[in-house]
Amino acid sequence: MVQELTENYKLVGLSFDELVDLLGRPQNVAALDSNKIYYEIVVEFGWNIDPERVEYLVFEMNEDSIVTAFEIEKIDSMN
């Protein structure tokens, strides 16, 4: 689904409102860069409540709230 989104939609250049219309409200995480918007795409849990792996689709926004870049950010072994 993420591959289809990133290959078939022109994401760079979207406004914040257009991005929200397309994907819904983002799941921003406290203490992360304020010019980035985070969408959770994978969360894997092990034996406890702490995730072992998380992947985000991250959009970088400029001062006019326009998408300037995006990437998939992977965080492994969060415990």
C-alpha cells in the first residue's frame, strides 16, 4: 500500500490539508522534528507491550506547510 502511494501519487508539493485529505490525521510523536509529519505504517510487538519494530512514512514540510520530501523511517528494537 505504501509503495503504491509513493509511486502513484505526487506527494511532494501537497499542502498539509491535501495530505490530511489523502491520508487522514498524522500520528506525530512528541519530541520529534516539528517540521515533519509522521504516519505509522508498521508496528511489531514481541512478548511485552513495547514495540520491537516501527516504521513511519515521514513527510518533511516547509514553512508554508508544503511537503518538500518524504521517506520511510525504520526504528528497530525499541525496548
